[in-house]
Amino acid sequence: MHKKDIRTENLKINTLHIELVQQYKYVGSKTNDSNSIEEEIKGRIALGMKAYHENQKFFKSRLVTKYSKLKLYRTVIRPIVTYASETWVLKETVIEKLLVFERKILRRIFGPTKENQIWRIKTDEGLDKLIKCKNMVNYIKAQRLSWFGHVVRTTVFLKMNPLVLKVIVKIKILL
């Protein structure tokens, strides 16, 4: 079946009309007809920048330690950017966009380095040492592995407990 063969008309069930759309947002995550996540990533990064700017007074304050700023980044901004990332396909272009965003925020948190009376921005390697290689891509991979474990445990639990499976089937029938 080719893309040309796919019908592009709206769906009608009794009196209900369902419109065919190019993309839609479901539970905070964008889905489109081409199965591409690039738009989703751009939107997530934009939301992360918005969250950074909303908390900018904390990130720029000299009264807040760099450790606290890093903790704020990891608990507020990174979850916004990586929401529903367990299902993302991490291509090289996507990985690079995520790492560029993260390094941008980390450079703002840690500031420049002074070497031989000359100020310079921190290198990527320097930032990796400061965050102990716990970057966003590694975080997404860990989340994906955790999600996979959850799916496997749920499947094993259902197979081992036929009573639970019967209850779930009865509930679905009642709905």
C-alpha cells in the first residue's frame, strides 16, 4: 500500500464525524501522520527554555549555589524537555539538539572558567565532568530502560496471575 492509496476522507460512524488531521496533541505529546518527532523535540526544547526564563532569577542569583541550580535544572527543566521521551527514536540530529540545549543551560549555570588570567566558556568535556556524564541523553536511555522493566514486570505479573487477567477482562467487558 502506497501513501497515494491511503484514503484521506473523514471517518463517519453513525452520526459521529471524525476529521482527518495532520497532527494532534494527546496527553501533552504531539503525534503526526509522518511519525516524526522533530516537531515534538522543538516544542519540548522551547518549553524548557520557557521554564528556564521563568526561573531565571534563581539561576542568575549569586546567593544560590551551583549545586542548587543544577538540582533545579534536573528537577524542573529536564523533566519538561524529556516528557514522554521513553517512546522517542533517538536519531543523531535529535541527540545533538538535546545536548546543545542542555549545554546551553549548563554553561549559564556554571559560568565561564578563568585560565591564565583569561576568561573562556566551559568546554563540553568540562561540563561532562561537572555533571558526571549524567547528560540528558543518558537520562532518556535510563528512563527508557526503566519503562521497559515496568512493561516486562507487568506482562510477567499478568501471565503468572490468571485471576488478575480474568478481572481485567471482566472490567473491559463491563466498560
